[in-house]
Amino acid sequence: MPVFEFAARDQFINRVSDLERLAHWWEDSTRDALCMYGRRRVGKSWLFRRFADGKEALLLVANEIAPGPQFKRFAEQIQGTLGVAPVIDDAAELIRVLYRLGRNQKLLAVVDELPWLLPKGAGRREILTAISAVMEEERDDSQTKLVLCGSIIAQMESLLATSSPLHGRLQPLDVHPLAFSEAREMLPANDSAAETVTRYSVAGGMARYLTEIGTGGSLRSLVCTRVLDRRAPLFNDPRLVLERELREPATYFSLLQELSHGEVGIEHLSNVLRTDSPGLTSYMRTLIDMRLISRHQPMGADDKGRKHKYRLHDGFIRFWFRFVFPYQEDLQSGLQPADLWDGEIKGALSEHTAQTFEDLCRVYTRRHHGSEAQRVGGWWGDSSPGRPDRTQEEIDIVGLKGKRVQILGECKWTSSEMPLSVLTDLRDHKLPAILRSRGVKGASNQGPRILLFARSGFGKALQTAAEDDPSVDLIDVERLVAGLATAA
């Protein structure tokens, strides 16, 4: 078996904890196969190739063609090792061959995009049962370490379920998008803190998108040349990726386009799409399973409550559906990318970045105040009686210890300094409002800690108030970025 060499080894960045997990599994005596899964473009292929580098390894990648030709192609790949092409009729026989290749040597065998090798319907369980039987028969006499990889998350997670024939024979490795602390290594070191947050808000944490627009020039030039140009590599990429997994993509695309402007409730989506709320439930569940959107309740609220909102949290997908998807026909018809950037994107980019900034502020709060408040999120609900000017309140950051409010925070991604009124409004009106809500049982005895995050700094009056009050902490974008610099 030849030693695998990863040509792009020197370009591989981060994924330290995932590589450590793979190394532990490789050295461990377990015979369990590894079930690696994550969204398309997250970097799974590079991850297992980097891990395979320097090892005797066989990497088999399935694609969207009929299983028969794929098994023939795999047999031809294996022929180089055996000297003869094995007969492979289905996925179970493929797994048998891979285990037998490791009878006399330690071997890493990766089957990428496993779901494309499995039949649909009732035949799928039959094949999975056959694979389970092969594992029972072959793995104890083999030194093959088997990785089964896939991008259709729901299908890969179903392999791990207690009802699956493979339950108990697989160990999971869930490959997530890169966190801000990890993605920073792919962003320009000479960007200011605000520029770093902005660029991350556009690229998101997916390895492919970070590679394309994370570095190598100004954000404007990279977006224009690699996203907005009709010949650009990312011009149509989200559409192609999503259409591979979604039926009725038009409905899903309409939902994602609406969510690209900010988090909203199901009633809003129902009104926009002119579809009743129950009719959207299956669509929302699919998008959640694909890890494109998430569902949130106000902090302290019952998970089964009706106040939930949906959020599209992937930075690049949000950017694409807001700024690219609606203008694709115009760009194909001659609209210049630079004109779209200057006329539409530039003025709205701060609003787009604000959601990412808020997410990062919550990450900062969890990392630096986790002992004070174990649960951190946002809150929205009815105003207190002393607030006749409005009926609803929102708080960007609420940290709870049990049901007690330990931390309150606000996040302002604006071009002006944060005024003192943000602090007074938080204490005089928003704190009483949340304390009136169900699920919250008062505040800490000393009153909650106040965390105020701002892109453009803080007004003098607010600085003076914070100097006299140790419970108030002012965190500018430079301190935020520095506080998130290292992985947790």
C-alpha cells in the first residue's frame, strides 16, 4: 500500500482539535469506524487528507452517479494494491475489501460521501445491516482504520442513531465551521479589529469561503472578483450546494433570502411567503438539520413557547442571499460588480456585520464570564408598565445562572460612540421588563454585571459612569477581538 502524500499540506491551517481527535482514534485500540460529517465546504476533505498524509492510506471519494460505475472505479483504484480488481457489487462488499486489505498492515481507509453509495428507501437499511455484519466478521482480524465520511448531515447522524444497524460500531467526528479564533489565521494580520470582524462576517467559518475571500486583497476587491463576477468561483456556489440536497429549492431560497436580513419569527415568514405557519414547519426543520438556520427562544422561556425566532447564522450564506442572489440576473446582464458593491453592499454592510458582532459578543461573554452565568443568549418580550413609548423590549445579551439574571449586555455596531443612554435604558427599563417575564426569578444580589460592546468606543459620560461603577464593563472591538484571539 503506497504512502499517501497531501500536496497541499503546507496550505493546511488550524483544525488542531480535530486532528488531535483523529490521532487519538488512530492510536487507540478501538476497532470502531469513524463517522465524520459536516456541511459541504466546511473542509472535511482537506482534514482527512491532512490526517492521511504520511500514512499508508486509501481514499475513495463517491459522487452523484449510479453506484455500479462507482464500485467499478473503486475496484480499479484498489487493483493497484492487490494486483487484481476485486468484485464489488455494493457498499457492504466494499467495506469487506477494505478490511481485508488491512489483514497484514495498518491501513487508513476513507470512504467519502458514503450516502451516494447507499440505495434509497427500504434497501438502505438492508445494506446498512449487511455492512454491520461485515464489520462483525472482518474488523477484529484487520488493522484497517475505517473512516466513513459524508456531507448530508441528517443521513450521517442517522448512522449513529440507536435505531441504526451500525449503532455501536461508529465513533462520531462532527466537523464544525471554524470559530472566529480559528478563522483568524486565515484573515489578514494587518486588518484592524473592525475590519477583521467585518471580513469574518462576510466569509463566515466555512473553509472554502475563507480561502477565497479571507485574504489576498481588500474585502471589496475579493468580493467583486470572487463572488459578484458572473464567472467567479463563488458566484453560484451556494445555489449549487443547496440544490444538491433540497427539494423545492424555491421555497427554501425564499426563506433564506428573508432570513438574510435578520432573525424573525415564524409569523413574519408566513406573511412574506403567504403560507400558513404549519406549512413552513418541515422547511424550517430541514434548514435546521442542515445547520443553516437555528431556532431561538428568549432566555428563560420555555422551549415549547411561541416567541421563538429563526436566525441564519452562516456569514457567507447570509451575505450571498442578501447581496448576490437578488442581483444574479442583473450581474449576468452586465451590472458591474464594483457598482453593486458601491451602490448596494457598502451602505448595508454594517447592518450585515452587526449580527456577527452580536454573536461574537456572546461568545466573549461565555468565555470570560462562564463561571458567573452558564447560559447566555438574547431576550425579547413585553415592556414594563413604566415604558409608555413602546410595547416591546430586546436585550442583546442575557446571562443566567439557573433562573437568576447575572449578566446584561448590549452590542452596538455603529459609527458613533455608545452614549450613556444605553446604560440607563438597560437598567431603568429593560431589566425591569425581563424580571417580569416567566422563567426568570430575579437578579443577582448585587445586581447584574453590565457588559457594553461597541465598535466605535464610548461617550465621555458613559466612560465616567463606568469608572464609578465596577459592575459596568466597556468592551471596544479591539478588546473583543483580543479576547477571542485564542481557541477555547
